[in-house]
Amino acid sequence: MSAADRSTLEGSARTVLAQVQSGDEAALQADTIPAVAADFSGIRNSVEYLRPLVQRAAVTVDSLYLLDASDDQAGEAHTDFYCGSPIVVIHFTNLPPAVYALAIVHATGVPQPQQVALILSKANGGRWMLAGFFSKPMIAAGHDGLWYWTSARQYAQTKMDWDAWLYYHMAASLLDPLASISSPNLDKLDRETDQVKPENFPGAQPLRITTQNGVYTLTAIDTSTELGGLDLNVHYSPDLTQASQLRNPPMARQQVSAIMGALLELHPELAKAFHGIWVHADQGNASLFALELPMSQIATAGLGPVSSSMAR
């Protein structure tokens, strides 16, 4: 793009971030294309969440991409843009014909740095208007995406696949500013992630853990920074007997502590990579009980033989 186009785009992106920092939602909505401004609640919620985090931040426009879809046919299901060298691919679905731009903006110099992806649409008269707004943190539990990527590789080299798999996902979450972007580096990260995927990890199928205390059906395992440190975040579906026990706080604590201990018994490497473990007992969309314990407070003794298998 020309230097003039770049300067205009950068100014438009900075204006959007200034409106976020000041909480001027009315001005931001007025600068949004009508189709998006008509249902502004999603952007409004994002701005209200983001404002206290970036209010005093230094704003840097990190990347700008000019995306010309003016000659596309209306109703196109997929539109791909190939930008720069090395090539960055930006994917959109159901994109109306127009000239667009993507601006990646960093808000730093604050305790929780953020990155914001802005989709801008060129209106009549050359004015750039907001068409999409996406934000995510740049740091989690004190570390950035490159640190998690490097750590994931180290865990992979020592065959600590659960640690590596979860750290790779942390890296992707922090390094990918927008789900519709792909690049050589992000593709490389995806390939490395796929190479370490554990066979016995809950996802499409639950994982059953068997101890002398019972059989527990784990439906999902992810990460959480809710309490500041990096925790393992575990969800399980209790059976009827287990659900009834969760009404009794001592029995509930014993039950979820057994799940924590069983996980560490099966995968002791988790104690190295995580501050602690969250366990959530779910019944449909409702949470019956949840508890977080640091690794130092999780006991593995007294569980008896522990085994795991994928549910069929």
C-alpha cells in the first residue's frame, strides 16, 4: 500500500483504540459500519472489559494489511487474501464486496498487555469504519507466547506430551491475533502441536480414570490463569452417586481431590508445568462443585492402583 494509505489506516486504528481507552462507546459506534453498529452489544462488551486494562497503555500499530474485495461477487462463501512475504493468509467467510483493512494493534506498558485485531471497511469518501473488533491478552501467567512455545518444545523433547500439548495451545492462543490468520510461523506451531497430541487426552471422547475410590469421566482439560498462576483446568461429569456426594462439602472435596491425585499419579510431569489444578464437576450447563489446589497440596498416596482409558 502507499505511504498515504498506510498513514490513514494507522490513524484510523489509533482513533479506535483511543475511543476504547476513553470509553467513548457512542463515538465508536458512530464510526462502525451500519450492519455491525445495528447490533453493537458484542463490541460494547469487549470495550467495557478492555478499557480498564488498556486505559494507560502505550498503543503501537504492529501490522497493517490492505484487503481489496471490491470485485468479489456478493454471496461468496470464502474469501482469502495473500499478503506480504513471507505470505500471510487471511481467511473470511461471507464477506460483502468492499475494500477492507486489517490492523493488529498492541497495547503495552500495562500489567496485562493486550493485542487488538481491527477489521476496517472503506466507506464513501475514503473514510475507514470499524467492521470487526477482536482482542486477546499478550501475556498469561507472566509469560508471552514465545516463552510458551519454547517451553513446549522442551517438554516435547523429554516426552512430557501432556505438558507440551497444553503449552503449545497456550502459545497459539497468545501468538495468533485472529483465528482467520495463517502464516508460516503459525503453521509451524500447528505442525509441532499435532506431533505431540497425547492419545489419552479428553476431547471428542471423554477420558475415564479409575481409582479405588471410583471411576471418573473427564470431559475436558485445558488451562486457566483465573487465580494468577497457570493451572490445569479439568472438567468431569459425575454419575448419579458422585453427584449426590457433591452436596456434602467434605465428600465433594474428597472426590475432586481424588481426581487431582489420580491425574498426578498418571502424569507426574504435570506438577512441573502447572501451579495447581482446578476441578469442575458439571451437570449439563450447571457447575455442581469446583475446587482449586496448588500442586503442593495434592496427595497421590492412598489412591490404590490408578488407570485411564478413553470412553467409547
